[in-house]
Amino acid sequence: MNGLSYFAAQNSRVMVFEKINNKSVRGEHFTVTVPDVHKIEYTEAGKVTTVEIEGGMSEPGQVDWLIYIRTFSGWLPPHESEEIRAEKRRQIFDKHQPSALNPRNASQAG
């Protein structure tokens, strides 16, 4: 991976994130973008879903989100007819965990 990468250990597995910019990270098959303090956009295989969040006050370089999981309903158009099964929802939610995306909680690789 080019650029800055982060490793995050979560549930006995390691996830690698490449920092795209100050609002986006890329995993192996997905991208997570935080366009503002109210929303996360998860993109995978050309499909996008959103989850509402509330950005809290935190120390610089740390992530402090309140995630409204009930706002996570499904893929946005034109893929809205495709169901997101429970297992996929759990996988997506795991990727949105602030601890997984927080560079302070991860080892930096160059």
C-alpha cells in the first residue's frame, strides 16, 4: 500500500487501513469516509451505505463518535433493492468502530 497505513487488531484479527486523506481510510475491499460530523459513508464494490454519527469532543488525533446503528438501513441507490444481511452488517459495523480507525490505537507502518 502506498501512503500511510495503520494496523488495527480487533477480535484476534488484524485489519490494515491506508489513510487516503483526513476524512477517508481504505481497507482491503472497502473505503470508509467521514464527510462531516454527522455521517459515515461505507463503500464496497461500488455500493454505498451510510450511518449517522455524532462527533464528540476528543483530544487531537483521536476519534470520538456516537454511532446511531439504527440509521444503518441498506445500500443507497441504485443498489437499494439488495439486502444487507445480518453478518454483513456486523462486518461493516466492526469496520466503523472508532478504535479500529483511530491512529493512536494502532501501530503506524510506513
